[in-house]
Amino acid sequence: AGLYSCSIPYAMSWSTSLCLCFVLFLGSSAFYLPGLAPTHYCTEESRKKNPGLDCTTKVYVHVNRLDSVFSILPYDYSVFDFCPPPAQSADRDPKENLGQVLFGERLHTSPYEFTFLKNETFVSVCEKVYNDNSEKLDFLRDRLAEDYFHSWVIDNMPVVWCYERVTIEEDTGKSTKTTVCNTRFPIGCHVNRGGFEQEQCALDKMKDPGFYLFNHVYFTLSYNDNSPEGSFLVKALINVKSCADDKCNARLKLPDPKAPVKDVKIKYTYSVSFVRDNSIVWASRWDYILSYGAQPKIQWFSLVSSVLIAIFLSGMFVLVLIRSLRRDLAKYNQLDSSEDVQEEFGWKLVHGDVFRPPRSIMLLSVFVGSGCQILLMIFTALFFACLGFLSPPNRGALMTSVVVFYVLLSFVSGFFSARLYKSLGGLHWKRLVLMAAFHVPGIIFVIFFLLNLILWAKGSSAAIPFGTLVALLALWFGISTPLTFVGAFLGFKRRAIEFPVRTNQIPREIPDQPFLNKALPCILLGGILPFGSIFIQLFFIFNSLWGHQTYYLFGFLFVAFLIFSITSAETAMLLTYFQLCGEDYNWWWRSFFSSGSSALYLFIYSVHYYFYRLELDNFASVILYYGYTLMFAFVLFILSGELVCTYHTRSTIHIVTVQLHTPPPFACPSPF
């Protein structure tokens, strides 16, 4: 029953899909595509000896946006008063795709560039001088207090910052050291008046209150020279220091906000060394980056728990449904064979009302069509992600594919919306087509645009440029809308779905229902198991979105998505069956909301994540966090909203009709 049950006709057919998913998951590592082609590097001497060698002698560093765990407002590198790139390097800026722009990534060429295999120490990049109360210095202090981090890229690899974290056990007082690595590194650190110091301050033993800027960076670049075409980079590590002089004997401390500013000089320097490492090949050079955030034990625990939930629910579905049907059929056969005329009871009484059109059939049809569109979009995107085409090295590819698939699958929304609307007796087909094209996308776009206004007002790099908004509107009105019209035309051309029983002219009175069979308890109970099958994956997804971690375990996510689909379908089937047993035939919207309530639990989980995992310190970030979460919850509501419009209910009534009466006057084809 519902969007998912349309593709799962039998209760235990999910095992086939699960096996296919495991094959994709196991093969995902074999098809991992770390990049398009390696960039080969060589020295000047090598190029002179072999002029035909296709390699480069310069290693360029690209800078990305700066972000913080205390704020959802990322800023562009150019907003900070750091060293600007050379004027002639503007043409080397990487071209951003649509996904990068939507995620707020802004890659620029930095002033840091090296000559391959040339080790250097304390090379001066630039010097900044501040006089009077500079606003740029105030902005830098504010961002230091908010703990902003750099994100740099070398040869399409994020620069990794590693340090040792010391933890002391409270009971024994024993200290243990663990190496922690991050694809971001801090711009500095802050020690407040109360003596509270950020972690990076403790690493360099900065105890005095104040603002410290990390103005010296030390690069360690590893390369593999086994290729005859030249060497290629396989690892990029960085270390940071706060240096007030060329020998880094003292720490660079910024003046206090109230102190007079006069001839404050900040000199930015770098050191670089190249290390040969032929043990790392090109195809696996991202493995050390992804391994820092990988938690395979938790992922496997999540997968096993989700499978157990699906098995439990499938078993309960088979036992309850089949045994109940057999028991009811036996009672009905016994009643018909007896001489006394007895009144019918149970769900047999509502067979003439079960397909009565619900209220707001147009809105319901639009939601069903949009749910099918989103379902196919996610399935297609995750399929290609499992094959490695949307891996993290292909920056922005995942978001770009999601937008492209959503636009191209708009005809699916139009087709299913029109097909269901026609079957339910809808007459206003023009209004239906317009709603299918603009209702759900319009709600998403309005929320997205309002949040983008906040980003614009705050000067954040995550704000979508006006040109990109125009491009999105062009995709919506120029491609998505015509495809929706085409799909709706084909849907209206198809013959209406023929239900197995006729609908009575006079609606039957619905008796009083027990508490657990009422709408609100069923809706709240319907989303618990589907949400339980994916909540651990949600933790990693939230860490990727708000904790700035790299997510790449698409095989686990694909399996979790299939299990979520199965549990949503089976939950709606069970709840709808119990509802019909209570002689309540108003199952259309209740079924949709029962599975769609998993979106409510998603929003509740986001509140929990906000209080226990995030430390947002400004109101704009809080509004952005809950605004984006609301948009995600709405998409999940449309995706998981079930509609017991098809197989389960029609098959149940078809069995009773065949067993107790003459064969039904209509066939029972798949409705979609």
C-alpha cells in the first residue's frame, strides 16, 4: 500500500531487493572513482631533458570557504584580510558546478604556490599593516572567537591537519594520546578572560587571554614517482603556528578590541617539504582522508539493526495479515453455509465504501506524484553514488545530480498525479496540472529563497548568487514544467484505474473507534519503525551537513533507504488493515500521514541534535538550521507519505469477493 507498496507487491519480496542492494554495496568500493585523471608533476630539469613530458612544475593551493561549528554562516576567503592571490592567477580559479554553488563552496587560487620537489622554509607571502581601529581587524577577532576554520585544497585533495589529543581518565588519572585528523584547520585561537581556551590554543600552550593568529603554515606533500609520465601527489598534510618573528620564538597575539591599534604588522609565511611515498597509488590516495571520519562498526550496527527491524516487521505483517485473512474467511464461509441469516461484520461491511474518493483528491494526487518523483530521484542518485561516480573527489557532483534527476523526472510527477486524479473522478484537470508543476517545488523554493535572503543579509558565501537563482528558475519553468505537462497528458490519456468493487452511493456510517484505532495514535505510531531504520544514518548525514565531515558510505545509505521504503510500506499496510477491520474506510489521508509522520520524528531528532551536538551562538544560524531542517522534513514527508490506494486493499477485497460471491466485474491490474 502506498508509494512503496506499488513496487513491492508481495510481503516478502523485499529480500530480493535487499540482496541486490548488498551486491551494489560490496561492489561500491571496487568501482570507487577518485578522480578523472591524475595531474603529473616534474622538476624543471626533467622537463628540459624530456621536452615532450606532459607535466607541470608548479603546485598550486586553492582556498575554499571558511566555516565554524558555532555558526552556519560560512564566509569567502576574500572577506578576511588574508594575503590576496596574484592578479594573474584569476584564470586558474576552478570552475564551480551547480552543486558546489548550492553548497556554498567557493574555490579560489591562493597566494601559496610551490615548485615541485623544492623544499623551502619561512617563505614570506605578504605583510599586513593595521592602523587605528581597523574594521578588518575587528572582523578577524570576531571570527577567531567563533572558531572559524580554513578549508584548503591541493591537487583536488583536501589539506589535512593532524594533531595529538590528550585525554585524561577521571578515575585513574591516566592520560592517553590519540591522533586526530581533520580536513580543516583553524585560523587561530582565543583564550578568554576566564581562562577558557580553545583546543588549538592548548596544543601550542597558549595560556594568556587574547586572540592568537596562525600566520605560519607548514606543508608536507607526499608524492609517488612510479609513473613514467611523472610524479603525482598522494597526500597533503599541514601544520599551523602562531609566529611573531621569522624564527617563531614568540606567539603572534592580536591587540585587544579596546586597545589602540597602531602599526600592527602581521607577516604571513609558509614552509614546504616533499616526501616520497610510493606505497600509495593514485586510485587509493583518498583513503587516508576518508578513514579519519569512518566508523565502520557503527555503520554495520546500523545496517544490522535496520535489517532486523525489516525482518521483524515483515514477519509480523505476514503472520497478522495472513492469519487474520484466513480466520475471517473461515468465519464468512461458516456464516454463509449456516441456515441462520446473520449480519456481516468486520471489513467485509466496508467493501462498498473502501474506494470512496477522499477529500482534497487534487492535493492528494499531487503529493503522490511528487512522492514518486522524489523516490526515483533518490534511488537513481544513490545508485550512481554506489558506483563511485558521485564520490567526494567529484566536488558538487552529488548535489548536481540530485537537481538534474529531479528536473528530468518531473514527467513522473505529472503522470502519476494525473492518473490517480482521473481514477478518483477529478474533473479540474487544468488546475491539477498546474499544481503538479508548481505546488511542491514552489514550497521548497520559497523556503530556500527566504533562507537565502538571510545569507545575503549576512554577507555569507553560502548565499546563492542572483545568476544561479535565475538558472534554477530556468530549469524549473523551462524544463521541469513542460515535462510535468507531458507526463500529465500521458496520464490523462491512460484509462482510469478500475477498482475491483463498486462504490455505494450512500456512505456507510462509521462506528466509534477504540483509542489505538483513531487517527492521531495511528499517525504517531506509523512513523516510529521507518524512522528507527534510518536514524543512525541521519546522525552521519547531520554530521556531514553541520559538522563539516565528509560522507562517502553511500552503500550503507542505499541499503538503509531500501529498508526504510520496505518498513514504510509494510507499516501502512498493517495500519490500514486494522483500520478497515474497525469498519473505518477513510484510510486515504490517514495512510499518507501515518508513514509521513517519520518526518515529524526527523524534526524532533534535529531538535535533539541541536541541543546536544551543536553550539550555535547567533540567531541567524539557528533560523538557518531549523529552516533547512524543515525543508528536509517536508521532502521526507512527501517521500514517505503512504497511500493504501492499490495492491493491499484491492487484493484483500478481491479474495473475499472471489471466495464468497461471484468473480468481481473488474480486473485487478497494477494501478500504476
